[in-house]
Amino acid sequence: MYSASGIEVALHQPAAIVGPISITFENCYVTGLRGISVIAHKDVTGVVNFNQCLVENISEVGLDLHNSAYAGTNLPIGSNPNFAFVRFKQCVFKNLANDYDTPILLTGTKHNSPIKDILEYGGVEFIDCVLEDSKNREFMVALNGLPNSLGVANIKGNITVVSPFVARRDLDINPHDITLTTTSITTPVNVITTINASVANASEINQTAGVFTISRSTNQPTIPTAINYQLTGTATQMQDYSLSNGFVIIPPNQNSTTATYLPLQDKEVEPSETIIANLITNPRPLTVPASYSLGSPASATIVIDAAVLPVPLALRASGITQSSVNLEWDASIDNIAVTAYEVFKNGISIGMSTTNSMIVSALSCNSINTFTVKARDGLGNASAASVGLTLVTAACGPCVTLLPLASPADDYSSGTVIKQANASTGKIIATNKITNTANVTYQAGKSIVLDPGFKVDAGTVFKVQLGGCN
């Protein structure tokens, strides 16, 4: 019975493939019954890359590579038009082939495959890879079975084998152009690993990612180390933040590496949430000892800031009369889209608006009122209130023809004020003072006279308009 691999790349229909292929697996994780299998016809060209992948806890063969090598001279990798090359870079292989003879198998024939006659096979490169094995056996076996086989060829790069036994390989008959360097480590590799949140605060609204830094101290810094971790916390993977690999590989000659998590905009306004990373030595039962031990700290936390609606800004007023005012503010945008604004007068809700303005009526003349606005989204969530805007409605009484404004009774130092005389015959004579943050408008139909004593400080707003009351 044939068992499917965790990753299987089958390139045995060359007529359907135009030009060199380029396939890359980045940070992949394989565990279970079988590991990685590559089957490539001799007329398929290009490269299949596996970069910083972790293959561990495999019952059967870990790497099953059945692809044709070049026929002829040793050309640079990927340049020969007659074969597909397989490259493993900074990959870690742990606890492979528990029920099989070898962790890495190179074959010139394949069970149940239409390719039966690959006479020269191989075409594999290992770059800074490490294999951990506890059994006394060949870590790599080449097996063809054809009496006229040209043998395995074009095996390149470097691989470190960590095992109580000296690393051995069996490359069958007629191996050639083999430049693979094997380093055998038979003494224990000591690794102590720790973790911290190097960027501990992430943001959904601002799309700021959180970052864990996983570090190691080791007596073998020239080989990569795969570190497993488990995520917990109140945030949910693939709902609140990006997908987790559950492992990192610290490259050769480096003391640390990072794992980055970007919050997802999930159409909800939520409280702050946490992503907690806990280092683990064995994600599942192993038949070999753990390749590292935990230091302190072995756990770290990223906080995703609360997702809240933006507060409406720049609340302003115009058209102030004895009984009404027109309020306006800058529009807000949240992760769903604001659907309405709620307007408050002196802290009490007075209505909703679907635009960024509202005419407020039924006010008392010569009254002081403070207005605020909150944004609301389609889920009913509300933002915090805007900065309050305090203003005074127009004076009570009949619409006068002559309106004198004198200091100090008519001085204004804050709020929004409008003063009106008759819209056709009215006249305003002003000797008062406008200071600090006051926003003052004078309206008259005939004239507005600013006599000596009238003063407007820098930073205030003062406007004169043709118009007034009736």
C-alpha cells in the first residue's frame, strides 16, 4: 500500500510544463507518516527549493528523492537544461524513518510511478542543513535496482549529522560528481533557548506587528537549530492575527531569529488581546532526546491594542441663532466604516446623523451649551466623545436696529458667539475685547463700526457678515 507524503512534488508530465520550473517551500513544517517526496522526469528543468523547513517525527522515509540528474559534465546548479534540481537550505531533519531503513532515500525507480527508467539520478543540494538521528545506520541511501544504472550523481553542498554513531552513507553503484560534505557530530549538542517579545505591542488599527525573538546559546553555533513553540492567549490565530508556523529555525552562526505576528482587521471593535508564545522541547513524543533545553524566560507575551473607533475631530459651529446652530466635524473611518454619529448636548444625546453635520434646534436664546459627538459603526460600537465645543446662542429680545457692544460687559474670551442687529437697517458699534480662544461673529444689515477700544487678540476668530436678524 502506497502512503502519501507530507509534501509531494510530482513532475512527470513534461509535455504540460513549459520552460524551467521554480517552486519554493518557505518555513514549511512536515510531520507524521512520510516526509518530503520529489519525483521529477528527466525532461523537466528548473529548481525545487525548500528553505528553512522542519521535518520531524516521521514514521517512514523522511526525504524520498526520485529525480533525474544531469547526463554529462558537472554544470553549475540549475544551468543544465536536462534536469530538475532539488535544494534544501538551512533545513532541520529530526527523528526520521522510525519504521524505515534510512532517513534520506535517493532512488532511480519509483513504485507506482510511470517513470521506470531513470538510469542516472540525483540532482540534490543541501546547504547548511542538519540531521538528528539516534540509530546506527546510513543516513543517506542511493537505490536504483536497474542493472544498467549510471548511478547517483550531482549531490552537492553540506549537511551535519548529529548522532551517537559516526555518519555513514551508501550511494550504491557508480556514484559520481558527489561533492556533498558530511560533518559528523557524535558528542551532545548543547542548546539552551529563550524567548522575549522584542515588539510587545501590536495594533489592529495601525497595522503594527508584534515580534517574538527566540535566542539560543550553544556549543555548536555553525549548525541551525529548530525551536518549537506553542501559542496561547486571548487572541485567536487566523481570526485576530496571522498564521503561526509553530517553530523557528535559528540559522548557522546566528544567536537568534524572530517570529512576527500581524493583527488581522476582523470587523470587530474589541478589548486588548494577548498572544502568548511558550517554548516547548517536544511537540509530540520523540524516540530521541530533545535537541535543546529551555532557559528563562521560556514564555513571552504580545498585546494587541484595543481596536476602537476613531474619535470625531474638529467639531465646529456656524449659523448660530437664538434657537439653533449648525454643527460640523471631520468624518471618521474605522475598520468596518462609521455608519452614524451621535450628538450630545451637555452630555445628553439629542440625535443621530448619517453625515458629518447636524442642525441643532429648540435651543434657548442667550444660553451656553457644550456639544460633543461620538462615532458609531454597523455593529453598534461607539467611539469616545470628541472634544467639547461650548457656544452661546444669540441674545434674547427683539431684533434691534442699533446694537452697542462695550467692554467689559461684552468682552468674550472663549466659546462661539454670534451677535446680530436687524438684517436690513441694523448697525453694530463695538468697543469691546475679543481674547483667548473666542470665536465671535457680528452680523448687521447696514454697518458694523469698530471704534477705538475694540480689540482682537492673536489666536482668536473674529468675523463680520452682512445679514442679521429680522
